[in-house]
Amino acid sequence: MSETDPHIHVERKVMQAGAAYRNLIASTFGAVADAPTVVTTGCGLQVPYAMTSTRPESVTCLACREHAHREHLRFAEQVERISQWPGAPVTGDEAANAAQWARDMAKRFSG
């Protein structure tokens, strides 16, 4: 971990980062651990959790932006694939909305 790194990063597990994910887990299971103090980022560094963001406009590390872009596109493809399975847990419309959200986020990370 570098004390002099001025960049804002994304967590390596982009789709599991942030308060929204922790809230989902908490509402599903009734409890969730506190946010970590140090996380591994999309660029491979370990940085304080406070130096990460899920908002594309806040991320200043280019390698992390590229990582988040790829991860959101991968998520969109997975959601669309899963929605085509027999007995899928999401409808076609839900999958299309989730995939569009992920692609929009990917575009924000690439810009």
C-alpha cells in the first residue's frame, strides 16, 4: 500500500463493491460485515477502502477504470445468458434492464 498514491481506485470485485451490495446482503441474510479498511483494487494495488469509489466520475486510476469497464460488460453478458436458461431467476425484461444498466456504467468508466 502506498501512502503517496493520489488516485481513486475501484475494488477488484467491482460488482460486489459499495453500499448497495452490502445493503442487499444485509437485507437477504440479516447481517453483514463492516466495510474493510484495505482492499485490493482493479489495478492490483492494496489501498485504503476510503481511496476507492463505485462512481465512475470519481475514479482517477486509468487501470482501475479499464478494469471496471470490462467487469461491467462481463456482467451484462452474464445476466443476458442467465436469463435464457430454463427456470431463470430473472425475466427477460429484468435481464435487459440490468444489462443496459451495466453497459451504461461500462460506458461511464470508459469515458
